[in-house]
Amino acid sequence: MRDHPHGRKPHPDVWTGRATNRVQWLLALAGAACMALGIELAVDSPWTGGGAPLAMAVVGCIAAGLLVLFGTLAFVHVALKVDQECLEVRCGHIGVPRRRIPLSEVVGAEFLPLVTPRHWGGWGYRWRPDKGTAVVVRRGEGLVLRLWDGHTFTVTVDDAEVAVRVITERLRTRAADTAL
């Protein structure tokens, strides 16, 4: 058995974390309702004003419903995986959008106790020229990666403090290995 500094256990080879936003399900429900309205209008419409307005209403309801439904389901949760080589972020149930950042491109990581959608202009995959890129699925703790090119990447994830320790340890190990 090895002694570990400060009585801590070593981090696993692959660290995973996630964050979930249950409010997004309500928005997805609204999108499904919009689609249902469009289908109802198409199937059983008492509309007598002509075919073009009816077609526009049906297409509009279904398009808006699909956009809201899939747009919100993509950001119901985020999954973060840190292994020996990279950090990978996957959004939603399909895992898209996805971003893979090799640890060789990371300078450092820091813990943020509070990241809010308001800081980034809403939920989802965000980019702001003054702040960098972020995946924000809920209000709460997160981590910020500082990249070699000067950009930052922020992710809201549960146990972000542990993720920062894992990333920092991996960066130290990589630096020690390259120094040899």
C-alpha cells in the first residue's frame, strides 16, 4: 500500500462528472406541445380561410416545436470525462455538441464556485469574445480551463473542485514526464 500525501486517495484513471438542469425538461415539454398543435392543425383543422395560411401555421408550429424540443434536450445535462490524455465534454442524451481538449493544450484549471447562465447570456454552448467559450447547463459550480492559445473554456459540472484537482495533477505529471 502506498502512502498518499495528506491522506488523499489517488484519482482514478478516468474521472467523470456531470451536471443536470431539470428546468430544461419544461422547455422541452413546451416544444412538444407546439409540435402537437401543428399536427392537430394539420389533421383536424376547422380552418376555412384557405390552404396557404393553414400550411404556414402547421409548418410554423412544427418547426418551432422541433427547434425548442431538440434545442433544449441537447442541454438537459453535460457529461465531463478527464482521462490521461484529454478532457471531453458531451452535451445532452446524444452527446452533441461535443468538445475534446487534449491536456497538452491546457495551461491550468481553476474552480469557480458560481457560474450562472446570466454571465454567459443563457444556457447552452456559449461564446463571448471577452470571456471565451462555455457549456452552461445550470447555475452552480464549474471549472475554467486556461488554454495555451490564451482562450478559456468554462463548464458547469458537479464536483468541479475535484475535477480541477484531477486536471492539475495530470498537468503536473505531464510536466514532470516531459522534464525527464
